[in-house]
Amino acid sequence: MFGRKGEASVIVLEPAAVVQPDLQTLYASAVADRLAGRAAAAVPKLQHVLASRPDDVDARLNLGLALLAMGVSEDAGTAFKDVIARAPDYVDAHIGLARARRHQGDLEAARRSVDHALSLAPGHPDALALADALKAGPMWRIDLSAARSRLTGGLPDWTEARLSASRAIGASWTAGGGLEITRRFKDTDAYLEARADRRLTGGSAWVSIGGAPSADYRAEIAVAGGGRVTVASGLAVTLEASASRYGSGVVTGIHPGFAADLAGDRLQVWARWINVRDEAGEPRQGYSVQARWQATGRLALRTGLSDAPETSEGVTADVTSWSAGFDLSLSDRLMLRVGHLSEDRGAYARREMAVGLGWRF
């Protein structure tokens, strides 16, 4: 029993006894990372586990979930498909694939995946919630707002009224336009704008063009564009660029920044570094920070702070401002927005009250 054959058996078994617990510990650590929001840390651990255990459907499912949390929906979808190929009745894999397809903008494919999940587990709460979220939603959005500002130094009030409408076109595109009528220092301008938005895998992009015919102080013509790219779970980098022609000259800007979703997506924070070349060709810089807190299911609170150059009346000035407001959902399709803005423009100060309604149908 203790000859060479017995000794050889011990030698063969020892590595398995050491390696297997290491892989299981690594897998458990990866799952803990994913659940704690550290998706980027979970991915290499899960890939290491799968290199040794390619048929481990639980590890592959968690890889898909981690990739999806990072916004890499195409690779996440591939991981979920690999799980389904090995375990066709794995309900969580079908739900994960539905989420990946939804993130890519393919809502019909997402609905098919969640329907398959419900056929396997009719009462699955996550599948039911996702199926409800994937129901055909409103195609149109209309926003109406009005604002009035008081200026110091005995200057006349400013007023503003805006109407905009947009429509979803397919799963990835949205197109819209708006009309804004403003009155400043007894002059009135009407500004028209058209905009298109495109949803992309792991991000989005937009472009707009507008102008005020016979402008007194608004831009005669303005073009702008920008986008965002998800770089980690709950974190995206943003970039905006613009060029506007005023009666006094051309103003250009480029504004990099970031957007973060925190506290389980209940808190959103945006920050931008403002870089402007004014009508005289002089470079100017500043910053803007905004936050939105979903206090309840229907009420969200907003606040913001900025110290940045702003072009008004064809002149670029350094403006310091803070804002506060709230969004209140009056129904699933109707939202009330109220806000206050306080600005210091150097030569005078401005206090604005604004109210608006957003309607989706």
C-alpha cells in the first residue's frame, strides 16, 4: 500500500487539492467585487477562473454581469450567450442577455430574451420587472418652460419662454427641435434649434444647430456636439464642443467633464471644465458642477455651482452662479420643474425663477 504506486497517487492529488480552493476563493472574491460595485476588479479574476474552468456557467454569468455594469454590453451579451449555450435553462443568463440587448438599443431582441426567461420561470421578479420596463414607452416628449429674472442697478427684467419637442426614432435615435423667445434690456430674440441624439454601445452622442434670425444679442448661428463614454461602473467621461457667431464675433468652446451615478443611481453628479475662446480671440476658463438627488420615487432635488465665462449680448463675461430646484413627477408621463438661479455678472447681479412642464406620450 505504501509502494511507489501509492506515493505517485499522493503526488498527483496534492496539486488538485491546492489549486481548486484557490480558484474557488478567487471566484468568491470576484463575486464580492461585482456586488460591491467594483466590476473592473471582478473581470480579470473571473477570466482567470474561466481559463481553468471554461464550462463554469456561474463564473461566466458573473463575467457577463460585471461587463454589463461597466457598460461593455456587446462583450456582456457574448458571455450570456455562452452561458445559454452550455445551460439553455439558466434563467439569469436570459435576463442578463435581455439587459445587454436593451443597453445596445435592440429592444425587440431584449423583449424576446425576457419572454424566454419568463417561459422558464413565470414568477421570476427580476424578469417581471424587466418585462414591465421594456413595454413600449412614449415616443414623444414635449417641454414647456418660462422664466423671469430681476436685475440689480435698476435694469429692466429679463423674460424667457421655451417650447421644445422630440421624438424617438427606432431604438437608438432621437430627433427634436425647439423655439426660445427671450427679452433682455427691451430687445427680443427668437432662437430656433434642431438636435439629434444617438445611443451607442457604452455611450451616446449628439449634435445641434440653431440660430436667431435678425439677432440682437443671441447667436446668429451656432453648432454644437458632444457625447459620453462609460469608462467604469457608474462613471462616464463627457465632451462638448461648440462654435457660435455673434454680431461681435465668433465664440468657440470645448468642455471635457465626467458624469457619475452614485448611491445606487439615486445621486447623479456632473462636472465640466469650461474652455472658451471669446469674440476677441482671448482664451477663458472656468468650471461647472451639478448634482441631482432622487429623494423619493417622485421627487428629485437639483443644485449647481459654476464660475465660468458666458456670452450674453454678444459679450463674453465671467459669471459666478448657483442654482437650486426640484423635479416633481405629477404622473408617470407628466413632470413639474421649478428652479432658482442666482448670478453675479460683475456689472450687475441676476435672480431668476423658472417653472416648466415635461410631457411624454
